[in-house]
Amino acid sequence: MLTKFVPGVMTMGTLFWDRALLVVMTTIFAVLALDISVPALVLSLMALSRWVVVLDFYPVEPKGETA
């Protein structure tokens, strides 16, 4: 059934569905951003902690006399 379009008058439920769709899309993109940033932060902290542990050891042996 076709309805007549009247400018400025919204049909019943259209505003609700537009707002609901906006909330759903916003939630999806917010979760997507967290899905990318949280693992990146965790991996960065892991790399930093490994780097700090490696600094405790000297990569070059101390200079001294050889036999």
C-alpha cells in the first residue's frame, strides 16, 4: 500500500527507527574502535615490559684482557 508523502510530517515510527538505527550503528563503531585499540595497548605494554627486562642484561660482555 502506497501512502502519500507529506513534507514535514513523519509517519508513525520512522523517527523511532531512525534513532534506533543511529544508536546501533554508533555502538557497532564504538566497539570496533575498542576492538582495535585495546589489543594494540596490550601488545604495546607487553613489548615495553620485555624491553625493560632486556635492559637488565648487558648485550656486550665487559671488556677485559683475553688469555
